[in-house]
Amino acid sequence: MTKIVLGFSGGVDSSVCAALLKKQGFEVRGLYLDNADERARQDAIDTAAFLGIELRVADIRAELEEKVCRPFAEAYRQGRTPNPCILCNPALKFKALLAEADRVGAELVATGHYARAEKGALYKGRPANDQSYMLCRLTREQLARCLFPLGGFEKTQVRALAEELALPTAKKPDSMEICFIPDKNYVRWLSERAALPGPGPFVFHGEEIGTHEGIVRYTVGQRRPGLYEGRKLYVSRIDAAANTVELALWEELFKTEVRAADFNWLVDPPAMPVAATIRVRHTRWEEPRCTAAAESDGFMTAVCETPVRAPAPGQSAVLYAGDRVLGGGFIV
């Protein structure tokens, strides 16, 4: 029987993954990445016992702090908007899964992501639940050992499967918050770690028109409350050095050029510009065609046929060729 290590949270997705993998003949070894949430840990232990899979609990608090929490906090203080899952997946989650696989003699690892991995390539999942964007910074070596059993399913189908299999997680709510900020109050979380930048000016077309409450409370594309001379205004730029939040009209948020740093190519970096589509946030309604060029310093520049709304520094720009992920980098 072939061993496989499954990232096991005790939620509906990882539970159905375990059941599907067992049905396919795998010997499933679960790995729970513990960041000190006692209730979640016990849920995972109980669900693994119900499914009859061996579960190992790994304390990841120190690595989570170093690889995710600290960079996340620093980026916010510098006026950027990072995505913690995109930071975590290659540097912590999949690294831990593959280390566990090596320890127990398993070739493959699996998670409940709604995406597909085939022969070392990463593809979109079903449109309603696609999570390929979140996996854009996995390495090609990591992807070569990945299996995503839910890649061909929609969430409603997974829920139905859980009901059919009488899994105790069938009606368990999805976890939507950042795992290390369970109350979703990231400003409080940031303030407990270090002093935050104080109030400063809102600037619109070069004119100071009010006072913001601190740059960590804003992100590019966010609407400023109220109206200014009868118009809605939106955050277009955050200048941490000057402690200013620059505002713009809706139509001024759209950009035809997107540049990303530290671009992680999941194909051989193209020698010439390539046709692709681009996604600049974890939404599925905006993915215009573009021409993308790799640069020798690790940057990628994409010129879009249709402007994209408010590409936010710190978020990821992810390129696709059809359903295949070409790679992703951090918007600058």
C-alpha cells in the first residue's frame, strides 16, 4: 500500500480528502500543523480517529512566527497588503508535509486545496472554488510530489460527499479567517507586536483633504468612508515614509501595467514576452489577457489588454496560460 502524507486540519475538506485517498488505496498519514488552537487540535485528533488514519501533531509556532507572522506584520507597517497563505504554503506548510513524507517513506503529499497538480504542473480547480492563486509560490520540486484530491470538485459536491460518508465534519463551518488572527482583528494583532504608525493626511490630487487613522488600516482599492464633493474616493497609494494615504476616483484605480518582484516561475522563464492572463487578487471575476515578460532581476512585467483594478503592493500577481499556472510574484 502506497503511503501519502495529508495535511489534516479536521475540517470538511481534509476529511473528504482522507476518505477519497483511502478509497484509492493509499495508506494515509495525517499531519496537523499546530499553532496552539486547542479546540482545532482536538477536532483534528477526533476526526482522524473516526476516519481511522494515523495523525501526527507538529508544533509550528516558532516557524509560523519566523516565516509568516513577522513578514506579514512588517509588510503592513510598510504600507503593503500581504497574503499570509501565499507566504505560508511554500515556506512552512508544504515544507513540513514533505519533511514528514521523507520521515515516513512517502513519495507524495496531499492537501484539501481546490486546484490540480499534474506531472509537476499546477492547474486551476473548478471555477467556483479555485485556489490555484494561493499556491503560486510552491516550487516545481514541491509540486512534483503534490496531489490535490479536490481539484475536480466544487465545495457543494464535497459537502454532499461528506454527508454521504457520514463524516462528522459534514456541517462544520469553513474557516475563513487568518489562522493566527482568529478574531479577524488584524489591527489589534499588529498593535500587540509593535507600535503602529499614527494618524496622517489623506491626499487627493496633491491636496490634503482629511486625516487617516493609521496606514495599517487601509489597503489599495479600499473605499474611504463618506463623499468628497459628491464623489466616492478610494485608496490608490500608501506612502509609509510620508505616512500619507493617497486617494483617487474609481476610474483612476485601473492600471494596464502590473510589475511583480521575486517572481516564482512554474515553467521555464520565457526568453520572449508570452501571452497569458493575470490575476491580481484572490477573486475570479477579474483575469484579463496580458503580455508578460520575465526580467533578469527576478521581476515580471505584464501589460494588460483590459486594465486591472487597484493592483495592491504586497499582494500577488499570478499568470495563467489557460488553466495552467505559469507563476506568481509580489506586486510592486
